[in-house]
Amino acid sequence: MLNTQGTIGDLIFNSDNAFQYYSCTYMRYEIERHWEKLKKISKLSEEQLRESNFKVLSKIHFINEELISEKIWLQSEELVKGIDPDDIDFIALAKHVKGFLWTGDKELYKGLKARKYKRVLNTTELMQLRIT
């Protein structure tokens, strides 16, 4: 949302033939919770940020967290324990859709890799996948 012309924007807007993006409804809450910070960092007007938010969210399929099984929630809780419990929703969703978790959170990425979780990608890895 902050820079639709950057690498992440490129991945979101120019990867229709390579990837499908999913998120949980919690993501919308997180965006609203950090809205003022996003506005300050981006230096976009309220209207520009709303438009950017709309464009980005239109590329994402949202899945209600209530559809995720208790078993997956428990597995995900174990994975994020001691790393970042706030990310449990995203881990659970990735497991639910049998997809990969794309994250820019270095601590989460390193922590999951250290726990031998193989279905996590950073932005560089996702770019490389799109190219191949």
C-alpha cells in the first residue's frame, strides 16, 4: 500500500499468472489499527491511501478464520510460540490453503526457518519463483 511501484507492489499487481494471494480477515483489522502510522510513513493523503488500500485488497482473496480447523490452529500456535503470536492467523491460513506464507517480517521468517517450517518465503524468494 505504501509504494505500489516497488518490488512488493510489482509482485502484487503483476503476478496474476504466477500467484494467488490469500489473507485472513484479521489483515483488514491490522491495516485499520495501523492506519495513522501508514498515513504518516507513506506521506499519502487519506484519499490516496484509501485508494491504494482498495487496489491492494482487490488482489487478495480473503478467507474467514472460522473456516480453519482447530488442529491447524494448534499446529500454528506451536510454530509461532516465542516468535510472534500475533502472526498465528497468517500461519494458520497458509496451512489451511496448503500455500506458502509470504512475509517481510525477518524475525518471523528466521524463527519459522529455525523450526524447519519450509512453507515460508521472503520477498526475494517470491520474486525468484515468479521469474522461474
